[in-house]
Amino acid sequence: MAKKSKLKHPTGHFNKDYLLLNFCKWEFLRRNKKYQRDYERWIRKPGGSPSLKAIDYFQKKWELSYPADYKESLKLKEVLNLSNPNEFAYAKIPNFLPISEFVECLTPEKIFSDGRVLGGGRIKYISQEKLAKVSTIILKVNLKAHKKELFKEIDEIITKWQDRKKKYGELIVLRKRVGDWKKYLKVYDYKAQNPEATLKTIAKKTLKIEEPLRSDEDKIYKMLKKCKELIDGDYAKII
């Protein structure tokens, strides 16, 4: 979990989507049999403090800041402590909407680089996701400026707007993946608690389908297979 995410959030706050990735990664990791054996081997006393040697081992082997109990599903705030807190320094990116003496950006109200909109004489806050959905922008230029400077700044503004829209698209895909992973875990846990359950029964209980079809059984089989792959090692690819 100490590896850096390629996702960056447009605000200066902690990236909740990034936290969800770490949360999902932990949920798969804590079901990993090797991790469970390591935890039982190193942490012999329930609730006891891990030794420095144990902490060092888990940091190197499992990339965790401390040995976390695999029997517990951590809250998002606890996941923040489990992963390296220093990771969040890069969760901030430079203002993507530059304001200069040559070019200003309006949409059509004037948008400042800190994400505020000036309208009707009052400052109101709008979400960065709403900004990312904007498909038309208006630029106001200072005609006294040199053309070279104007074109340079216009190109920078357009590039950053398009990059933000692309990043927003990535977040939408990410959130769908997180939703899929939660379904995988739900199916996996039901199977673990009911080892004799058939694919049809699992589909009925987890997908809430009255009369599951063969296609539903195939779906459950694929979900179980994918979840097992994530638990056995693919969790490392999440982030």
C-alpha cells in the first residue's frame, strides 16, 4: 500500500477515491492466506503491540506501515494510517486554471484558480467534478499583450482543462471498479461461509435473483475466480 497512485485529485483535500483504492486493496489482502499465516506467526498475543522486528517485516513484505489484524475490516481513516501517510503529499496538484495579466478564463462567470465562482456579487463554491464536466469555456484576453504570450497561455489553459476532463473520466471508471470489487467480496464471503452452496444458490442470495439463469451462474463463477486472483496477489496491481 506504500506505492504511489497515478490518480491525482484536483482539490487540496485527501483524495477519497484514492482512499477507496487502498481500502479495497486491504480487503483483498486481509483474505490472503499467506498474510493471515504471517500475522498469526508474528502477532501471537491478540491486541498486543507488535515488535519492531514484526513492523519491519510487514513493511518490507506486505508494504504496510504496521501489522493489521486480518480479522478486521478497517474504516477509511484507519486505512490512511495503514498506508504511508506521506503518499498524500502528491494528492495535491497545481491550480489547473491559471489567472494571469494576459488571459482570464470565464465559464461564463469568472472562475478563480481555487475553484470559486464569482456570481451576483457573492462567492459560491462549486465542485471540481462540476467544473470537469464543462465543455465550453470563454477566454478573455488582453490585446496589449504579445501574440506569442497570448497563444502560450491559451494553450496552457486549454490543455489543463482537457486534462481535468480526462482525469474525471478516469475517476468514473475507478468508481465502477470499486463497485465491482465490493460485489466480488460479497460473493466470495458468502461462498467462504457456505462452502457447500452451489453457484445458483450464491447467485440467488447475493444478486437477489429469484430464479437465476445459467448466465447468472457463469457470472458468479467469474466473480469468484476474479476475487480469488485479487486475493492471491493481484491486489498489488490495484494501486
